[in-house]
Amino acid sequence: MPQAPRDQHMTMSDEATPESKQGSGSDGDEGRRTFLKLGVGGLGAGLAAIVIAPGLRAILWPLQDDVKVSSGGDEFVVVGRRAAFGPKPVKVDIYADRVDAWSRTKDVKIGSAWVIEVDGELRAFSTVCPHLGCAVDYDVKLDKFKCPCHDSLFSLDGTVESGPSPRSLDALEHEGQRDGKLLAIRYERYKQGVEDKVKV
């Protein structure tokens, strides 16, 4: 009895092509793969955000609207005892924290001021000349404030008398502390070369 060829004994399931083997179950597998890809991608993005967000905040911090970059002090700084100041000008240095973009430096010299008593009242003037920013000195012989760079002269009450300075000396806010025993000054810088007193 002749034997049938061997491949005739194959069942229908053996003859199925790879395409037919995937059948209807392949849609479910593809959905699971997509879900896993999206899940892993989302988890990776979340972890990256946790790492990147603080770095971006540190880089962009100086650009925020509520951040002040200042070379002056925001607070009143005690410069000496009230009794140390009288009708002759006394120069004082002012120290405070300085904020400059990403850095904050503590207790640095931010400027100087002339303190004088005029008509029984203390006055504090910035030592920065309103003309081009040179340091204003006190001329003992003239009994006036003088800018050595361009010879602007100022009276003891800060009023400009001669020279190229466009305005009087810049007065600084001051107050008495500890029942008036101490003098404190708030140091600020102002735009140079203009008539109006404009903060910078």
C-alpha cells in the first residue's frame, strides 16, 4: 500500500502562515505595547522634570519680576552714635548685603556718606558726585564739598554752587535708633548726569 506523502499528514494548524498565527490577538498585544511605551515614557519625563526643574529655577531666578538686583541696601544700616556727628562733615562707610544676579555677598561696603548737622538737623549725603560718579570730598579750606574730578562745589547743605554737576548732592534717608542714640542710613544709588534724582 503506497504511503501518502509526509506533508499530507500536516494538520490545518500546522499549515497556518505567520500572518494567520498573529490573528485577532495581535491587536491586544499592540495595545499593551503602546500602553507600556507611553507609561515608561511618561515616567521618564516625570523623573527628568524632577531633576531639571531645580536647575532651571536656579538659572532663571534673577530674571523673575520679584527679584531685586541691588548694589544698595534695603535696610537702614547703623553708621555710628548720634553724638559723633555735628556741624563738621563726617564721612562714614556703609556695609550691607549685596545681591548681584545669582550671588549674595554678606557685609560688604556698598558705599559711603557724608553726615553733617545743618541748622540743628542731621543730613546724610551720598559721596557719589551726581555729575559722573567721582567721590566727593570735603575741602577744609573752602568749608565746602568738592568733586576733585571736574571741580563741582557743593555747600554744606548739599546744594550745588558751581561746576558741571546737574543737581545737588543726593540726600540719603536716615533715622535715629535706640532712642536716637544711634544713626542709621539707607544707602541707595542714583542715576548720574541728569537733573532729576532717579534711583538705579
